[in-house]
Amino acid sequence: MIWKTNITEMIGIKYPIIMGAFAGVGRAEFAAAFSNAGGLGIITALNYNTNKVFQNEIDKMKNLTDKPFGVNFSIMPPIMAKKHPKARTEETYIEFLDIAIEAGVKIFTTSAYQANEIGKKLNDNGCYWFHKCTTLKHAISAEKSGANAITLVGVEGTGFKNPLQNTTLVNVTMAKKLLSIPIIAAGGIGDARGFLAALAMGADAVCFGTAIMATKECGVSQNYKKKLINQDIFEEDFYRQIFHHELKDKSIYSMAAGHIDKVVSLKEFIDNIIKEAENILNSWGFKGNQLNIA
């Protein structure tokens, strides 16, 4: 089946599936495997500390895949940056941005805090700018600033929390009503039903983060993967960290952990999502060979 959405048409990927930005493990081997499996692999720029190392990673990515891929710039919110003097700001990314643009990268994501300076430079150079945020207020602001698409993270997800953050369902359905640019859904999505549900709610693609951390290509430890697979998502302490905004500075996986049963390759993960989604569509009576939600 051909999957056609505003996002697949915009950036030329096979499936409307986007890789999350990962501190530490968001590197070329992981991202290239994601792109080769039909999604959009993402290199996370904060994993590199010099121009040369970052340039080498871009070169490595281009050697590992001929499919579209992107680069993420995660910007520390000011309140957090005060605690971390070496935290990345827009200004510290400009040289990396120039390197990626010069190398021909066309797709960029920004996250954690507003990135209007980066976004303007991307717009001026004919690149695509996808901004990730947690509230519709910030999404509307990013759209006005020139973002080409918005990734909205529901409270079921992980990362920086916002006291006014809504669920993935509320985020996506309201975004479809209030935004005119494509929407990428994120937050607690980990299986084919969640993938289809997000598209039905109005998303043009789905961003997978936690759901791919137990894949063979992900660089986290085997012990971490084992813990992820065995996580009881209804365990009180875990639940409170996710839904009661108790993440603070702590990194934790999302509610998508409940869908992870074993270690698989990225290709197997994405193939299974697509195959199961197509089976569900067929069971609902869909008989076409192309799903067009653009």
C-alpha cells in the first residue's frame, strides 16, 4: 500500500513515520537504519562537540543511506540553561547549521525551546523546518514564525513537560482545527493502532521515540532495553512521573513502553507497524492500494 500524506509528499519518505531526537544515541547508524526502513531518520546535533566531528557524522550518514534524513537541534529552555552553563543555545548551533546546509541536508527539526533564528535561516535557504512543542499555544507561535510542520507531544510522552500539556488526542485534534501546516503526532504511540489513530485524528505523520529504543540499532545498553521491555506502565511511581509532571531533569521512557515486548530491528519494527495497520484497514473494509490523507 502507498501511504500518501502532506509529510510524505513534502519530504519524500515512504511512510509517514519520523524518528525522535535522542541525546546520546541519535547518531548516524541508528538514524540511517530508520531512513532505510522507510521513515525519516534524525541525527541529534547535541551529541557532537566540534565542527569536525559533526561534519564526519553528516558524511557517514550520507554513506549509510541515500534516503531523506534530518538533523535535530535541541535548545535548552532558559530556566534549564541557568542550571547548565554549557547548554546548547541557538547561537551555538549556527556553525553546525551551516555545515548541514552546505552538505545538502534539507530537513531540520528543533525542539525543547523556540528556535526562530534557526528557523529563519532554514526558510532563507529553502530547507524544511519542523518544530517540536508540547502546547498548541507554542505550536501556533511556531507556525507564525515560519515552521513548515509541527510535532506535538502529548503528556503521555517524555522529555520536557509543560503544566498546560494535553493528551496526544486533544493536541492533535485541536491542532488540526487551529493549524494550517502539517502535524506530526508524538507521545505514547507505540503500535499500529496508535499510528492509525494519530492519522485519523489529523496527523500527517507519527514520531516514534520510546517505541524504537529496544530496537537492535539503538545504542542504549542491553540492560536498559530489558528494563524497558519489562516496564509496568501502570506502576505508581512510573505513572506519576509521566502524568503528574514529575520528570523534572530525569530522563525516562514514555507510555509507549507498554507496547514493547522484544528486541527487533528497525526494519522489522516499521514493517510490522505498516503491515498491522494495513490489516486493520482491510478489516474495516478499505480495499484501495493507496491511503491518501494529504
